Amino acid sequence: MAKHYHPWHLVDPSPWPYVGSFGCLGLTVGTAMWFHSYAFGDIIMFTGVSIIILTMIVWWRDVIREASFEGHHTLVVQRGLKQGMLLFILSEVCFFFSFFWAFFHSSLGPTIDVGGVWPPVGIVPISAFDVPLLNTALLLTSGATITWAHYGLISGDRYNTILSLFLTVALGVVFTSLQAMEYYEAPFTISDSAYGSTFFLATGFHGIHVLIGTAFLIVCFFRILNHHFTKHHHNGFEAAIWYWHFVDVVWVFLFISIYWWGA
């Protein structure tokens, strides 16, 4: 390796941006072909998805190697990565803000098309104090356990870090399972007026974020088992914690506005 006298990480040439772009192209073209019932559209779409997943795995493997074994993630690099994660979470806030805007736009002034009332005529909303309340308790508990894991890591308590992180992942899996059951038993669908559209878009995308956050934490769990993190160098784990707390906060707003007030 050539010696350099600055704290920044000059990334080596990598094929994964090119491979990932072909995966995105296949996903886009294949999905459009599948929607229009063209031959091989579904095959092209799933091939694109497979390429994207493979790219994510090998690209992030390279990042882990650069951080944990090659020492490229200096304090300056870590600061840049943290700023990037914060900007990403800010973009996610704007993403969910659009769903809340659509919901309140429809609910605060219901039109004659939905009967002039909210929930619309014929819609039987899901009770906020059944599965949604249980899911709220699960996610808030997971926020406590992930904070426990973070405190255990910076305190050098490996046992409590592993235990609390495992509990957080388990709570995330249970949350997703309960939400899938709720969707299966829901008395309305995404095509049932503006209520169904805004409900399933907002809660569905939050569910996707829970899945992503759970996968994020599972990767961190195995990295902790393999001693990739220390009390002074755990940028990846900290990013996962920030993301999980963001998911918690969004769910609280969803529960209050859509499940409780909106019903």
C-alpha cells in the first residue's frame, strides 16, 4: 500500500457500482415488462433484484474489511460517515412527512367522495388498542434494549451487549410478524378509498424500514460476535442504533395519528 500523509480514505477502484447499476436497470426494465405482461419480464426483474442483493453483500463486505482490518476509517472518515447517515435519516423524515401530509390532507377535510366523514363510509378501522398498542410497546421496549446494548459496548460489557442486541432483534421480528397478521386480517385493502391508500402506504413503508433495521442489527450482532467493534470504534453499530430510534419515533407518530386519532 502506498503511504499517504492525510486522514482521508481514498477508496480503491471497485466493480460494485457498475454491477449494482446493471441490477437497477434489470429491476426497472423487468418490472415494467412484468406489469405489461411481456415475456421474461418477471425473470429479468428477479435477476435485477438478485444482482442488487449480491452487490449489497459484497460491497458492504469490502467496507467492513476497510474499517475493521485495514484501518482506513480514521476519525475524519468516521465523522464523514456519521454526517452522511444523519443526512440519510433526514431524507427519510421527509419521505414519511409526505405520507402524513397525504393522510391529514384527506382526513381533516373529507370530501363527498368518501361520504364527508373520516374514516370514510363503509370503512371499519383497526382498533388502536389491540395489536397496534402491543406493537407500540414492543418497539419502545426495543428502543430501550438497543440503548442497553450501546451502553454495554462502550462499557466493555460484552455479555450484556450481545444479550440486549439479541433481544432487540427478537422484538423486531415479533413486531413484523404481528403487523403481517394485522394486514392479513384487516377489514379493508389499499384500494379502499384514501383511507386504505394512506394507511397501507404509511404503515407498510414503516414495516419495510423495520425489516431493513432488523437486518442492519443482525449484521451488527454477528460483527460483535466476531470482535469487529470496540468501545472507541463502532461507527456501523452507532448508525444502526440511530436508524432504529428513527423507526421507533416514526411508529409513535403513526400510532397516534393514523391508528388512534384517524380511527
